[in-house]
Amino acid sequence: MTYLFTIVRNALEANSAEYINLIEESTKLLASEKGQIGNLTIQGRLINAKPLGEAIVVGDLHGDLESLVYILKTSKFIENAAKNKDTLLVFLGDYGDRGIYSPEVYYTVLKLKQLYPEKTVLMRGNHEGPDDMLAHPHDLPQNLQEKFGEDDSKVYLKIRELFHHLYTAVIIDERYVMIHGGVPSQISSLQDLRHAHTEHLRKRHLEEILWSDPKDSIKGTCSSPRGAGKLFGEDVTQRFLDMLNVSVLIRGHEPSPNGFKINHDGKILTLFSRKGPPYFNSSAAYLQLDLFPKPKNAYELMSYIHSF
């Protein structure tokens, strides 16, 4: 616990040079990750993991440092990772924007990646999207300006570069697929998932992964009120799960009053891990999941959901 508070204190006190150094080191680390790394198999921006030990899955944080500290403290990730236990910390993306501690949240998760690279997975959310898919409002630049003054643009350019190396999807063999937003409705192979980040100017896979939402009352897809991505029905989800030979899609992206919700007859679990304005959800939630059992649906995961 003391080590966690040291990380957080450093996040609060870091100057621009220290912050840029952490981003650069993290970018190099993420760019170098290929093939077999511990329990992870990495191809493109897709991770496959064996169902060993536990996974701690964190939804959108949006600059909520307090919730991040709470999750790390109660899940005991740092203590277990330091003991080399089989534990995997998966962030589903959207670390910044809409919260005043966005720079500190990025610092903390990058530090965890640096300290425990085989046990920490940083996924890409729509607020870490490519330049042609930026979310709005995008107030990270303002947060960086308030923290670093005239060095803010240097920091921002470095963090934008890092976004390109965050992961698109995680598959836990024969059990789960984790993405930020929604199902890429036109996907035809794992290759599409591995390289969605490089094909986004020609295909819509990455846009849908980062932006789409499930809807229980439709079949197929329809336009999204977000102005990007799509709304997709249970039939689209089922096709995706069958293609990947998994049972449950775990995602973030959508605020939920209780910090989580279940869609498509138990095929989708949504996690939202921050509280406060502009969302005003009464609870946030994260998942601390025993990876070995094979679930039939997300309803079987209720005992692993931690609301706070």
C-alpha cells in the first residue's frame, strides 16, 4: 500500500521532464511487445491470454484518480504482482478527459505498466483514438496546460504518440473478449482484430471497437447517437463471440448508474469505473475475476463485480 501511495504522490508532483520520460519509456515498451511475453501472446494490437489466476478489469476512469487508487488498494494488485502471482490488470481505456486528474491517471497506469509489464494491459478507448477520431470534449490538453504550463504541448504530443501503441482487444482463451466499446460488425477474421489500428482509414473496425454500443431492441446495426460507431444487436454480438470461441464480451465506454450493466441476454458486461460529474452515477465498479471457470454468460460473473 505504501508503494501505491508513492506512485500516486509522484504522479501528483512529476514535472514535465519526468512525465515526458515516463511516456517515452512506456511508448518504447509497448512498441516492443511482440510474441510471447509471460502469459500473454501478442500479435499486432491483440493480446491472447491463458486462463490462469485472476484478472482485474477496470472500465473508464476519465481522470478519476480517487477511484483508481481505491481499485488498486482493494484489489491488492501491486502486492500480488510483486509476489509474481498470476494476476492480470486490464484497463479498458478512457483514462483521461472529463476529470481534473487526467494527467495523474495516465501517469499511474503507465507506471504500473513499466513496473509490471507482463501483468498490466493498457487498452485503447475512444478518448485515446486516432487524430481523425478524437472524442469531444477533449480537455486533456487543458489539464496538461494547468499542470505543466508552457511545456504542455510537448507532453501532449508525446502522449498522442503513445495512444497508437495501446491495445485493441484482449482474448482470454475460450472465455472472454475485452474491448473498449463495441463489436466490429464487419470483422471476418482475427487478422482484422490484430491490425484494426493500421486499417482504420480504409475499414471501420477500429471506429466500431472504440465507439459502438449494444442495444437490446435491434438486430444488425444502426447509426449511433454518438456520431461515430454504431448501435449493434444481439445477433452481431453472438457472431463475434462464436468467431472468437468465447462466451462473454467485457467492455467499458458507457456510464452505468451502478457502475455496470448486462446486455444481450448475458453476452455483454459493461464496466464503468469512475464517479462524479458529468456522469453522476451512484456507483462505480470493477471486476476481479477468477479466469479458470468457463462462464455461460455474464450473469455468472456477478459475484466478481465490485461496486463502490
